[in-house]
Amino acid sequence: MNTFILKLGSVPYLNARPLTDWFTETEAGRAVGASVEFILPSQLAPRLEPGDFSAGLVSAVAWVRRPQLRYAPGISVACDGPVRSVRVFSQVPIEQIKRVALDTSSLTSVTLTRIILEERFGLRPEYTAMAPDLDSMLAEHDAALLIGDKGYCDYDKSLLALDLGEIWKDWTNLPFVFALWIGRPDLLTDTLCSHLLTAKEWGTAHLDDVARRRAQEHGESLERAQAYFSHAIVYDLGAREEAGLKLFAQKVHAHGLFGDPTAIK
């Protein structure tokens, strides 16, 4: 019987798997004694401060809003251009967007959507929090945000698809950091950070293996999973990613977006 001495939480999306599979799929990773629970980011973030998890791979904005927490160095779920899985789908041209449905699963992407639409495009639409179902979201809204596996799906080609990673890069010339390993400093220890870095190094060296193992589970073909890992997602957290994270934090402050993003004003 396994005795887990570390509890890790993670977003339940395909893009997280290269950072978590080492713990469950390798002898060395299993020896660490960590369990991994997959939870929507909006549900995972509030459980970090109470210490329900030693660390959570969760929305970067959770750290922006809780700077007393720590994030593990050198690791992120980021993009440096199109991310492919965080997109706003619109039935109308950008300048005509007046009502937007926001995926209740999300934290960082909800916040990024509001910043981009309001600051980049000069829009102040009405926002509604909704479960991530595109047909229902667009029934009474001009546009809808979807993230993760649902954001990566193919939809009606007549819809305008705004890739938030691509827009951020064109706007700022910086990567965008969507998720980090975050936790209380007493729980996210240097030793745990070292394990998380080992997991990232193993995962990024075995992306094709992770894609083969996980693609069907997440509703994707092997080819699309491989392309996603290889051409969309960045797992490092270097100087440019840190600069992008800092700029995003500044914009969160400037827009006053500190509250529960599902409590739309």
C-alpha cells in the first residue's frame, strides 16, 4: 500500500501532464510518496492557503492575489505566442463584442480576458460566469472564453477565435504564464521544489511518451497532443517568463481585479 507523504493538486488539463506524470509513472517519482489530485483551478486556488496541498499547479493569478504564497522556481505552464487552448470565441467582430460568457473553471484566463478586452481593445462588455459549454454560452452572449482541453477543441470555423496567448505576445512581446506550482512557504519547501523540477525535466524530455499515454484520456488525437506540447506550451520559467508574469501582476493591480472572478461586476 502506498503511503503518501505529499499531497499535490493540479489543474485537470492535458497541458499539466508533463509536470505531473513523473510522480505517478516512474519508479523514482513514486518513491517520493506524492499523490496528485486534479481539480479545476477555480476550486484549487482557495485550498492552498489552508494547506490542503503541499503545492498546487494552478492559475498564476492565485499567486498575484496571494503574494504571501511561494511559487516553485524554473517551472510554469506558459506560452510565447499562440497557446491554442485559451481562446475567446466570438460570433461578432471584436469591436462589436458587448456580452461575454466566462468559463467558471478559470482564474488567470478570466482575468486576462478582461484586461485584454478592456485595455488592448478599449471594450467594456458585460461579463457572465458560465459553465464551459460553448453552445450554451453563445446562446445569449456575443463571445465566450474557454480554457484547457475545451479551449483546445475545434469548433465552428465561422466563429472568430481570439487566442489570448497570441494577443498577449503581439501586445507585450513577452510570454504569458498561465500556471505555476504554488504553495505555502512552509509546505512548498526547497526539497519539494527540487522534486517538481525533476518532474518537469523528465516530462519535457518525454513529451511524446506523455502524449501517447494521455491524449485519448483528454479527448485528443496523438498528433494534436504532440503538436500542443511541442509548439504551444512552454514549461520553463526563465527571465522572459518572469518579466511576463510581473507585467501581468502589474495589470491585475491596475485593473483592480483581485476579487473572485466568478463574482462578475
